[in-house]
Amino acid sequence: METTDAKRSPAALVPAAWGATRLMLLLFVFKVYVFPGPDVTSDVSVIYRDWYEVLRTGTFPLNDVTWQYPPGAALAVLSPALLPFLGYATAFFVLACAADLTVLLLLRYAGRRPGRSERGAWVWVAGVPLLGPTVYARYDVMVTAVAVAALLAAARHPRAAGALAAFGALLKVWPALVLLGVRGRSAWAAAAVTGAVVAGLFALAMPGAFAFLTFQRDRGTEVESLGALVLHVARHHGWDGQVLLNYGSVEFLGPYVGAVSTAALALTVTAFGWLLLWRLRGSRFEAHTAADAAFVAVLMFTVTSRVISPQYMVWLVGLAAVCLCFRADRMGVPVALVLAASLVTVLEFPVWFGHVVASDALGVTLLFVRNGLLVAAALLAARVLWRQTVPRRAPAPRPSAQAARADGAPLSS
């Protein structure tokens, strides 16, 4: 009896820890307690609320360049209508918390199957609060829930996984990477059909469904990105550019910014090339390979992006949690680096974001540490994925002495 109770005790800690940490997040977004730094809830109460009013009329916000999302994002922005008895922001926070809980339930259910582990649920429980109230003040936690569901369904229900991945991609593009490590045509076929049908419905029903492509193309280099580090340092050596709110984020504008953005794009293309090479060379696929591949791909595209917004870390924490749901997974070190980067992220935004904007010593140090952790995580995770899935080429056999004599080849002395 004591052994059974001992086994149950750690499992019971998961929902208790989730409840305690999420209560704190809700207290922050409802402003019972004030979190340090800029108010992260204004995106919901102002920007999302304004989009909501436009979307209710049956069209996308065509005149707002900050609308930079695929058409499915309209569903997330409109979701507070499901709780009409609450105000818009309150309903959004409640639904974000519900999405968070959904991820936990999925991870716990998956973790109880043979060959699985509760580690994934613990990663999610611990990782999300490290990012502070920003998690509930953006719709990324909802997208992450869809992506987690797709990955966990990949092994037994590939068609469902494909449909969920396509739906997630129409919410925020990146869940399409969930399919990178999925073998078999059924998932890809389901994704293609789902994506075409849903995108077609949006295009027919609401004008401007794909205007976001133009708005995304015109974005610059955001101050938290990897490439921005060059410009942060350049400000201390006479660079005369500016830091301004542009296309909905705080970006660098001025000389050489275009070159930095182009370099970031080149790195993204390089990452895509590596992933394509891996997909062609990889042959030892296991149950956790799809999760590992998605984790590596999203890490790579996050690190090389012109924008690394704090909410992007929610994606990585979710994928990291799925990886560690598998007992045989070897992504422990990259996952730990992502969790450490999450803690530094909440310090650079929102706590000390003013220092980041000012490019002072504290702000630049935080960015170097956070982005350095993400780069290290991406490189280590890619190495683990390659070594576990790409077979090593056997060295060419050396001819024996007898064969060498038969061929008339001289023997070395």
C-alpha cells in the first residue's frame, strides 16, 4: 500500500503545481497583482478587441498592417464570443487558460501509455509560468494546443494528425512543421485536404484572407531577434538607426537593417536546406522522431527569424513537452536550455524591456544569454536528431594481406 501511495503522490503533484502556477498567471492578467514592466494585456484589451469588432462584420482588418496572421487566426480572436456573459478580455484569458489545461490533459494522457513518461507534463507545468502573464495575453497557447494534439496523434491516428497540423498552420503557420517527421502519405494527404478546404472557405467567405502575406513581407528586424544583436552593438559604435514601433512590434529602422534582415532570411533558407537533407537521409524513425523533428524545426526557424517575440517560446515549451513524453527520447539537454531561455525571456520582456529598447548593458546581456541558449538548443537538438535517425556509413573494408598478395599489390613493411 505504501508503494502504491508513493507512486500516486508525484502524479498528484502535477495538477496541484499546474493549479498553483496558473492561478498566479490569472491574478497577473486580471491585474490583482501588477507584473513588472509594460502591460502585456493591452494586446487583448485593445488590439484583439478592435480586430474582433472588424471580424464580426465579415471581413479581415485590411487596413491594419499589424494583422499579420493566417485567416484561421480570426477564430482565436473571435473565440471570446463563446462566453458572451464575460467581457472580451476576461473571456479571452479564461479560454487561454482552458487551452493551457487542454495541453496538460493531453500530455498526462499520453504520458501514461507504455513507453511514455510524465516528464512531458512536468515540462509544460514548469515551462509556461516561466514566461509570465504573456502566455495568457496572446493566442499562441491555443495554437500550441492544436500542435501538441497533432503530434500526439501522429503515431496512431495519422489522418487526424494531418488535419490538426493543417488547421494549426491556418492559425499561425508554424504547426505545419509538425508533419516534418511524420512518415506515410495519409497524414500529408489529410493535411492537404484540410488546408485547402478551410483556406478556401475563408477566401470565399471573408475578403482579405491572405492580406497578411504582404504585411509579413514588409516587416523589419525586431529588437529581440538574433540578428538584432548586431544592431544593438552597433548603436554603441555610432550607428544612427532608430528603434520604433513598426508593424506591431519594436523594430530597428535605419542603415544596414535590410542587410541584417537578408542575412536572417539566408540563415532560414540554410536551416530549411538542412531539414530537407535530414528528411532525405533519415531512415531510423522511432515513436518520438516526429516530435523531435518538429522541435528541431521550430527551434531553427525561431532562432533565424527576424522576430523572436516572447510568445514564440510557448511553442517551444509545448513541443519540448511532447518530446519528453517519450521515455526513449534524448532531447533532455536541449529542453533544459529552452526552459532556461524561457526564464531569461520573461526578464527581457516584460520585466526589463526598457533596457532592451535602450540597448544598454543589461538589455544586450539578456539578449545575448537568451538567444545564445536558443542557438545552443537548436544545434544540440539537431545533432541528437541526426545521430538517432541517420545511419552512419560503414567504412570501406580494408583488403586482407592474402588478397593483397593475390592482386600483386606490395605489402607495406
